Amino acid sequence: MAYWFAAAAAVLVLELFAGTVYLMVVSAALFGAGLVQGLGGSISASVLTAAVLSAVGIWLANGWLRRRRAEAETAADDLDIGQTVQILRRLHGDMYEVAYRGTHWQAQAQNQAAAAEPQTAVIAGKNGNILLIYLH
């Protein structure tokens, strides 16, 4: 039982130097394996516990990090979001031709216009080379 806790502590120290979330998950899984053995479980039950907790924890941590990275990249790195565009004409449906940064872009409205003929809009995002806009 003590070797599970020693291994968990050693991996936790390595995590402090590496700075990853994944080693912290493995450390917690090793601690869980020590608890299973301390509660009377066999060595195979402890190994199985460590493996399952590691796999599930790493899968959850990976999804969490991927979502955080995607949110940070879209919001912080795109300087066009929040900028105003001039609407040149309506193409069809919710598609417009807009003027932005000295050229013409295709844009898709994310809302219905309050006015019959909107003159400006705000960029809310991008879908490839199509701007996603909110009409004024």
C-alpha cells in the first residue's frame, strides 16, 4: 500500500516540474490504487483501479484542455471580432456583401435586421472566409 502512495507522491513532484495536468491525473490514479489496496483489495484490483482512473482522467483532462484552448483562440486571437462593417447589398436570404478593410466580403447575418435596410453590422465570428455578422 505504501508504494502506491510513494509512487503518487513521486509523480506529483514530477508534475510540479513539468507543469502538465496529465501527470496530476496519473498521481491521483495511483493514490486511488493505494486506497483500494488499503481497503483490502488485491494487487490486481489496485492495478486495474490505477489504469481505469488514469484513462478516464486523461480523457476528461484532454477534453477540458481542448475546449479551453479553442475558446481562448477564437476570442483572443481574432482581432476582427467586434469590428464594424458597412453593408453594401443583400445577396440572398441572410447573406450580404459587406465592405471591410478596403475590400468586399461575403457575410452571413446571425440575427434579423431591426431596420428594413441595415447600413452597418458588427463582426461576431468567421466561418472560413465568410464573416458572421450581427445587423444593427
